[in-house]
Amino acid sequence: MKQKEVSFRKTLVLNVDRDGDIEKKTGLKTPVMGRKRALEIANKLLLADPEEADGNAIFAAIKVFDEIGGEEGKEKQIAVVSGLESGGIKADRKIITELTKVLREFPADNVILVTD
């Protein structure tokens, strides 16, 4: 039996920083949406800490975002969310809260996760 091809209309490229390095090292608050803001936060993070893996992961998310085709009738968005330095359930709850905000603004039917 042939599997039916799924067609997505709204794709979200999502970068998740679970341990909260972005906010801690840049002073910028998440969630962040849009390519320009993602690039800004990645640059600021890597200038603060050139060895920070989360900065490279944001650049990878931007690369994926740029490579997604802009087919007619389809939309794309990029977002960066972060948890907390303490980790655990509190970090996960913060990520869920931020992702909920992002999805209210851009109700995606497809998510591409890019993380370190």
C-alpha cells in the first residue's frame, strides 16, 4: 500500500537551548523569531563565548531556514527558545512556555528541530 504524501503549509525551524546559555551569556531574552533576530543572537552569543555550541546550532538553524524552498502557498519561520541553566523540569517548562508563544504567533504544522 502506497503511503500518502504529507504536505506542510507552515514550517517552523526551531532552535532549542535547554541550558539557558543564550540568555545568560548575551542578556537577550527568548523566544526570538525571525532570521534577522536569530542571526543577531547567534553573533552576540559567539562574540561572548566563541566556543559556545549553541551559537553554532543557531547558525545551523539559519542555514536550514535558508535552504527550505519558498514554494507558493507555503510559509516558513525560524525561532530560538531557551530553558534555564539549572536544567530539569523548570528548564523544560520554560521551553514549553516559549514554544507556545511562538506557535501562537506562527501556528506551524511542521517543525524542524535544530539543536546542539
